[in-house]
Amino acid sequence: MKTVLIAEDNPINRELLRELLEIRGFTVTEACNGQEAVAIVEQAPPDLLLLDIGMPLLDGFGVVRKLRENPRFTSLPVVAVTAYAMQGDRERIMTSGFDGYLSKPVNSASLDHELDRLLVHPNTPRAVATQACEKQAGARTAWTTGKGKAI
């Protein structure tokens, strides 16, 4: 089973992404900020990283830069999940080391396309990428392996 790390500071967005991934059969790990995302990747690299751009402690650009500096993670597929959807944002993100781009709110079909492109057919060029944390007190730790409810 493939593992996807969701690095997102908004708990509602994490939950939505987790549920979308779990119903597709993925194991999900979560991080609430960029520093946690880097630590998780270093300890247990996922098959794919869904990475919010605007996170506390270390933003998505900092995370991808740090990961790309490490030879172990140069081929880790990293998809930006972001509200940055102004003209030029997608291009700036894609030239910063990301392998894909999903705008918020995440479209299920676009998510499927990116998962298929990066995990099922990983040799597809990056250029065809589509466009379309506050801890919860007592609810879960900063990162967990998801075994949540099905939709």
C-alpha cells in the first residue's frame, strides 16, 4: 500500500485530503507544519508528499528546498496544495522543485490525475501537471497514521 504524507496546517483541509486518499486505498501520514513534514520524511519517507505552501515554522518552499538538497529525496514526488492561484503562481511553484500543483479547494478529479501521474505512471513529465496547523486539542497528535472513517 502506498503512503502519502499530507503537510497542511489547517485541520479541516487535512481531514478532507485524508478521507479522499483513504477511500482510494492510501495510507496517510499527517504533519501540521513544515518542520514536522521534513522530520517525518527523514524518518519514514512517503511515496508522495502533498504540501501546503503557506505553513508555519517552515513554508512549503522551504520544505521542498530542504528535501531537494538531500540526495535521498530528490525523486520524492511533491505536490503543492495551495490557495495561491493567481497568474504566475503555478509557474513559480513548478519551477521551485515541486512535481505537481493542486489549487484549493482540491478538486477530486485533479487529485486523481496527480496521483495517477506521479505514482502509477511516474515517468510522465512534470510539465503536464494539472491545475484544476493548529493542533486539534486532544483529537490527534501532530502527525499520525490515518485509519480514519470512510466517506
